[in-house]
Amino acid sequence: MSDYEQGYDYEFEDTQKDKYLTFSVEKGNYGIEIQYVTEIIGLQKITEVPNQPNCLSGVINLRGQIIPTMDVRRRFNMPELDYDDRTCIIVLEVHDLSVGIIVDRVLEVMNIDEAHMSPPPAIMDNTENRYVKGIGQIDNEVVIIISSEDMMTGEELDLLKKIN
């Protein structure tokens, strides 16, 4: 009996399952689920918005759409560096909002299946690290998996909804 005769529908197969866009910030490698990524763009002029949380850099105009941007270095409490020609903005669709995250380098799309994922260590179990979803292991490389849905607090999301 064929798959078709058994009623298996290939259209509903999740082709984005276990796929992560990896990027680097400082000396660490991070990954974000590819399903949230809408595009990757080079750094653009960022307009600061007064009285915004520190991790938010401002907004960009992307083809007529105003996109708030978050500096991942600030979110991770890392030292700020000048942006360079490898600095990128990853545009995400999160909570029905478009948000750009600024990263040092975009690396590649990796397939990290559940067998190679571990929960975050207990030392990361605090509100400052709420966005760490897990730890991926590929060969000898470690990729910290970020939850795009948890990168922003409720207050930050409310602010972004006003901007967006």
C-alpha cells in the first residue's frame, strides 16, 4: 500500500522542523528557529526612539515598513562594539510583529535534531536568561538556541506594538 493510499499528506510535513539560523555575537554561536525568520538584511540606518528600553536600538525603514530593532549584544549584557560590514539584521516575525535583531555575523542554517539538544543548564535558569531555549550540539560545536518569543518582556512587546 502506498503512502498516498494510507492517507499520508506530504503537504503538512514540517520542512522547517529542527532548522535554525545560526549567528555569532561576541565569541558565542547562537541559533534561532528558522520559522520566525523572514529575511536577513545588511545594516541600515537606525533611527533612535526616545525613552525606549536599552536593548532596543531604534527603528529602520524597510521598504516602507517601520521595523523596531533590538541589539542582541545589549540584550545579552555584552560590551557594545562598533558595527562593521559583517553586522546584519535578522528580521523576525514574533507575536504578529516584525522585529529586527542586530547580530555580529550570520553564519548558516543548521539542522539540529532533538537528539542533539539539551535543556539550558540550571545556572541559566533566571529571568535574565529566559530567552535561552536550549543547547544544540553539532560535532564539537555548541550552539545556544534562543527563543525568539521570549527575547522581549511583555512591556517591551507592548512598546513595539505601538511602534510597529
